Amino acid sequence: MTGMLDTSPIPRYVQLAELMRQRIAKERWAPGDTLPSIDKLMEEFKVARVTVRQATQLLAREGLVSPQRGRGTFVTAQAGNKRKLVVETTLDELVEMYRGDKPDLSNMIETDAQPVLSDKDGIPAPRYSHMRRVHSREGEPYCVVSIFIDDRVFRLAPDRFRREVVLPILTSLPDVTIATARQTLNISTADLDVARDLELPLNAPVAEVRRVLSAPDGSVIYLGDAIYRGDYIRLEMDLKP
């Protein structure tokens, strides 16, 4: 992909770094390879010399490349391996994957919004508490999620719900019984808000995951609409012969 950079508010060097990171992740530029010269990158991406230098410096800080005076810039690591999140297919596995993650509370907002539920989702609770926040790993944002929790459940542990990842809390509360859990995944592209929150170029690939947890009476306890960076998601499934 040659990829012209877009005109979004995302800095051009950040957009370029993401395109370069994707090439390293896909091993178009493998560990040990030398990156194209600055002039060639300027020509391909139609950017200024300073933009290429800033993007390269960003990747160098991540440990993906190593600029060496007089020799060029070498790929030193493969992007993405340690960052992958598997889209688990059981609730227990999903909860375990998120255990220990810390949401970026500086980007959290609470609103009076109520979810739009279909008949397939279940029966609406009388009222929901809503939070929108960004989740990060090792300082890097990977997911922005809009969370709706049955307000009766939210009041059982409001402080924990605000500062921790929600799913491990829900499964640990003794007064909450989860009877059904469903999730769907769609591939999409980042709009302006998502691109800003996840530090992506506009229209970069993302995965939209919708999770619905219901009580024994069919009422929806939890609805989570999460959008993940495309380079963080891996789907693995066991296929029955």
C-alpha cells in the first residue's frame, strides 16, 4: 500500500509512523532489513523530510527500528507480536484476558445516554449507567469502549466500575448472575473521534465488538460497544471437523 496521508487532525508523522509500523508487522520490512532512504519515503508518501524523521524517531523509541549514522535505518523488531489481543470465544477466557488491564481514566466520560437494544439483545433494564473510555496497555491506547451497565448493578460497586475493567467485576459480584453472554465482531474503519483516541490515521482498519450480558430473566445487565485498533486483534477459533 503506497497510502497517501489524509488531512485529519492526526499529525502527519503519526500517520506515517502507523503505515510504517504496519509494514513491519506484515514483514514487508523484516527484522534486519534496511528501511528505504528518507528521499524515497518522502517521494512515496508525499511528505516533508522532517515528517519522515519524526516518524522514524517515533518507531525508534518503540524499539522497532535503529537509525545508524552512515548506514541507514534498520528494522530491529517485529511490530504487533506482543500487542495482540485474541478475541476469545468464552466468557471465562474473555474475563481472564482483561484481568489486570487498566483503563485510561483521563479519557473517561460519564453521560445519561441509554443504550439502543434490539429484541435479540434482551429486555432493557429500567435505567443504565453509561461510561465511555479508552483502554491502554503499556501506555498505548488499543480500545475505546462505550459501556452501559444496569444501574442497579452499577450501584453495587460504583468506584470499582469507574476505575477498573468492567467484565472481571461483573463476574465476581456475588449478587449478580450472568445467564447468557454474546458478542459480535465487525471490521470497519476509524472515524475522526476514534482515530484521535486510538492515535490512528483516519479510516484506519478497526474491529467493532459488541458484547451483551443478560440476567436469568432476560434483562440486559451489560452492553459494551468496543472499537479496537486493527493491529491489536487476532481471532482464533477451533473448527470442528
